[in-house]
Amino acid sequence: MQLSSARILLVVGGGVAAYKSLDLARRLRERGARVRAVLTDAGKHFITPLSLAALTGEKVFEDLFSLTDEAEMGHIELSRDADLIVIAPATADLLAKASHGLAGDLASTLLLATDKRILAAPAMNLRMWLAPATRRNVATLRGDGMLFVGPNDGAMACGEFGPGRMAEPLEIVAAVEAALASPAAIAPPASAAKAGALAGKRVVVTSGPTHEPIDPVRYIANRSSGKQGHAIARAAADAGALVTLVSGPVNVADPAGVHVVHVETAREMLAAVEKALPCDIFIAAAAVADWRVEAMREKLKKSAAGPPRLALVENPDILATIAALKKTRPALVVGFAAETENVVAHARKKLARKKCDLIVANDVSPETGIMGGDNNEVHLVGAAGVEHWPKLAKDEVARRLVEAIALRLEDAAQ
Ligand code: CTP
């Protein structure tokens, strides 16, 4: 379906971002859509029904128990007489109500009564967005088929910086167009791990390479892109976990709904992981540099004596360090094994040597295209045996891994 002939029901919740919804209504109408709006009581603290009515060109609905509204158009009809419902801003309160099926006001009643797709543009303080309750609610709603756009990272009205800013109006318009164009998108995406599979669990993931300085302008690095580790962090958050991602320098975006700590070196990565403890699950997906150069303060110069010789010292092994913890060892410690030969045999040895519970082994020989690519072919190596997975998109590997981890965690708890 085209946006130019679509009927959009816009639910405006109570958040500072509500002012952007006025622009959103205008942008949708410019593109030919009919927009009807519902303004919550909290929303009225931020924008007025009059401005929404002026920009939508329609009456604004506010009250569940309005006789006049019910006579004109019942609230059930209102929710069904739309091709798509857009919640913007989708506050923590609205998401919580929707995930629990509450129906105490017009907005939540509509969300419960509708048989149409719902697209939510969350907006809230980053701590509210990262709170376990919100993570659980979002995971449940995703599992129910609710679509999400944003939130984005950035400066917030409350003075903090992080995930929680509502997506920009044109980003929401693009998400609306995508939702209308592909009805299949309403079904819980096949790529979403079982909703709530890790609800309330604390997960720490490392991702990307590390950069080890040679001198102030040069460094040792590797070809890791961070795609697999970031996809795992995203999949764990989608499954309801509270995720900290400790990322080396990468070119992929921070996943939404994940607390991201950016580091450069292996030692910084270890410190950030230790700071993020305690957690239930630790997943070491980073390609940590095994060695660093002994400190060199000044830029190396060419000299008649020939090229410099770099003295290397071993970096701490983050995975082995975390797996060896006594009191704060996570219930499940998962490592990766990047190999170029005898993949499973090497992975078995790593499992034992690093004392972790599970190793995700892959062949990173250049001809596989795995390092830096979008696909991965892995073997899951545990004490109980080896599972061979076919070549899959890294997002799908992440989803399956999260499910496998959730199952193991359940088994361990029994
Ligand atoms: N790892 C880590 N800290 C390091 C090195 C590796 O946490 N200093 C983790 C990786 O994140 C991965 C696992 O250990 O989960 C295995 O990494 P890999 O590079 O395959 O193995 P190495 O430890 O380098 O062992 P080897 O030299 O035998 O390949």
C-alpha cells in the first residue's frame, strides 16, 4: 500500500518529543496520507489538541469516555479505521500499558482493540529505555509483531546522552512507508529471538577489533568488523536482556537499546568488561589483539640503523580472565574461536584452556569471507558436543545463538 492513500492513526504520548509529532503529522499529510490523532493526557502537557487538529486537519480524539466521540465514531472503530497505527512519542508508560494489555484510557484501549499493525517510535530518558522493565516490554511487543523505529542515540532534553531520542520525523515517515509496503513485516520478524527469552538477564558482549598503539600515530589491528558481536548484542536486547556492549573501533552503528562502551585497546576492553560486572552471560565476540607493543612515547623515525624492531608483550586474555572469576563468574561464559584450520579441534582446546561454557567456532581464512562479511558459518562447541550450523546471515547466527544460550541457561537453572 502507498502512503498517498493510507489512513494513519497517530497516538501522541507525553514526552518532550511530542513537538516532533506535529511535524510528523505535517510530513505524512504532505505525502497524501490521512492522519487522525489521539492525544494522551500526558501528551497535552507538551502540545495542544488545537495544534494537532490544525496540522492533521481532523478532529483530535482525547477521551475514552466521550459521549460525543462515541456517537461520532466509537473507539473500536477509530482503531480499525486505519491502515497503520503510529505511536510517537511512544513513552515508557504507553509501551508498558501495551505490553500488559491495559486499557484504562483511549490510547491504550485503541492499541489493545486494533487489528492493524502498530509502529512505535520510542522516546524516553536513556535509563528508562535501558531499564529491565522496558527491555522486557519491548521484547514482548516485538514478539507480538509491533514494529519499532529508533530510538536514536544523542543528547536528550534531560541533559544526558545516549539511546532514547525519538527518531526524526522523516525517519518515521520512511518506517511508515516500509510498514505499508511490506505487510509481512507485521509478523514477528523471523530474525527476532523468542520474545523475552532473556528477559531481565544482564548480558555483556565484546565486539570488534582492538587497536594496540605502536607509537602515537600507528597501531596494530585486525580485520574484525564488529558485525557479529554487534548483532549478538542487538539480538540479546531484542530477547529482553539488559545489554552492555564493549566495542573496539568499528564502523558499524551502535545497536539501539544497548549500552555501548567504546574502547581502543585490549586492556581498556578488559577494564570496561570488569566494570560492567556482575552479569549473567558474558559473550566474548571481539577479536582482541593478542599482543601489544611495549610503550613508545614518541613517533618512530626512519633511521640509518634500519627498521625498528617491535618488542611485543602479551595482552590479558579477557575471556579467560572472566571465566576464571570465583565470586562473580557469569552463569554462562561464551567465547569465539577464530581459526584458519582444524576449526573444531582448536575450538575444543580453547573451550578447555579458557574454561568457558560454549565456543562459537568459525573459519576466518580469507577465502571464507567471514571476517568483515555479512555471513557466518559456525560450529557451536560445548562440553556436550558440537552443533554445526549452515552458512547464515550474521543476524541469524546472533538470533540462534541467543536462543541456544537461553536454553542452556534454563537447563542450568533446573
Ligand atoms: N580473547 C580475549 N582476550 C584475548 C584474546 C582472545 O577475550 N586477549 C577471546 C576472544 O574474544 C574469543 C576467544 O578469546 O572469544 C578466542 O579468541 P581467538 O583469537 O580465536 O584465540 P586466541 O586466544 O588468540 O588463541 P590462539 O592464539 O590459540 O588462536
